[in-house]
Amino acid sequence: MHNPAPLLVFFIYSLLIFLARASPSPRKSDDLVGYFFVHFYDREASIFAHLSNGNNPLSYQTLNSDNAILVPTGGTGGVRDPFLVSSPDKTKFWIIGTDLLIDDTNWDAATRRGSRSLYVWESDDLVNWTSDWLAEVVGETAGMAWAPEAIWDADAGQYLVYWSSRFYDADDTAHTGTATEDRIVSAYTSDFRTFTEATDYIVIPETPVIDLTILPLSDGEYLRFIKNETDLRVWSERSSGGLFGTWTKVGDGYVNPYVTEGPLAFHDNEVEGRIHLWLDEYGGDTRVYGYVPQYTDDGGVTWVNGDRTNFPSLTKHGVVVPVNQTQYDAIEAKWA
């Protein structure tokens, strides 16, 4: 008579494997289940939003029937380039944006006598937002403050806020003369109401630059994207020495050969190491799409075009942030 013990052990082992596959672990509340996309349209300078269909970073549903979720009440009455900032513990959020209603002015005037303030909204849950307020971030010699973003600087214990400005001579109070090249300027804040004095962050001689976005990687490593206003294209750089370290171009620098701006970058919730980059293709023959998606699995050396089958069209400069189940459900309940 043979010993049944090995057979029993095999049966129990097989049963445990089956149950593990048939009954997946319950999703933790902080697991990331989707993406919240905040942006504006050329047709209206207000805050609009989309919510991903599940964890698909390229498939989205419109929110609030594709009407604005936030409309500015102060300043020029128009907001562009919204960026959503999260506190390190994800318990507080801010949306900041450019104070510019271009329908009431022109691009030359907007760079000479534009707003030097940012729009700010605040929330504890991504769905209930305060009224907007204006935060002045740069002095009177600046012609404008465009495309603001912010990133938590753990070393400083504050948010590093950065934006694009150009500057005029102090005695040219009407800003009628020649300005500096566009540059990236920065300041620190802890509450988005008071800011340290603005200082230069990126200045490249004879090269105007705007639309900076920075993506944290790990252990002091960052990837950033910035638009060259001469070539009208976006290049990428990497730093292993923190936000103020040495930055070197990735690959041949430019991400693609098209006229683009407003880079938006985020990590994939499910595919480890995958980075998504959306660029606003706003000109150049027939390539006027708004955001067009790409992704990389090698840190930005090579880029692959994303599937645009269910991708929103004509969306402009914004941000994508990952959300957990509680946040996803709240956003969907309020605006879907």
C-alpha cells in the first residue's frame, strides 16, 4: 500500500494556487486606479477635465459634459496652462494657472504688460475647490508669468514654483523696449499665497525657453522637458543631482520634429518604468491636434506614439495626475 501523504500535499498546493488566481487580493485604498486630466481649450480659457476609463492612460471620458469645472472670477478672467499640485501626503491640492485672456489682448502686449500673477484654487479632495485667488510671483520688470508649475522640494521643505518670464530694463516702466529672452524663473512657497523673491532657474543665452515641466524619477533623479521658442520644439534633459543639479540632454535632445509646446509627463500606474509624454501639436501644416501622446520605456531615449483611438482631441496645456479609488469615484460622481 503506497503512502497517500505526497498526493495530499500536491492536492492542497494545487488548491491554494487555484484560489490565489481565482480570488485576487482586494485592492488597497491607496492603489492607483486611473488618471485625472486637467487642461484648457482654445475655445474657452477655463479649467476643463477628463477622467480615464479605468487605468488606461490613453482612453478618457469627458467630465461635466465637456463644460468647465472651474471658471476664474478675478484677474483677466481667463486661465491657461493649469497645473495640479499635490501635497507630499496627498491631503491637499492646488491648481495654478496663467492669468491670460488672449481674446482681450494680443501676444505682443501679453508679453510686455501681461499679468505677473498666477491663478490659484485649493482643495482637500480634488472635487470641492475654493474660489480662485491671484498670487503675484514676480516683480514689475517682468512682462508676464506664464505656464506655472510646482514640485515639492524635500530639501527645502517647500514647493518650488517655476514659470516663464521675460524682463525689461528697470527704467523702461512701460515695457516698450527690448526685453530679455524668455527664461524660466522660480520661487518657493508653502501655501501658494506668499512666495520668496523670484530668481532665475533656467537661462540659456540667445535661446528663449518656456513651458518647463519636471518629472521626479527616484533618489534625486529628475527628467524635465522644455520648449525652445526659436525652434518651436521640446527637448528633454535628465539630472541625477536634484532640482539644482547638472542637467544633460537625453538622446539627441528633441523629442520629435514637430511644432510642439506644453509638455505634460507622468508615470504609468501599471507598467513599471513607463513614462508618458504628451505634446501640444499646435501648428505646422495640418498637424494641429492639441495634445498627442507618446511613451517611453527606456527613460526617454526612444519614444513610441500612443494609441489615439479614445484619446481626447484639441486639449491644450495641462496636467495628468494618478488617482486612487476614492478619488476616482468622487470625481466620477461629481462630474461624469
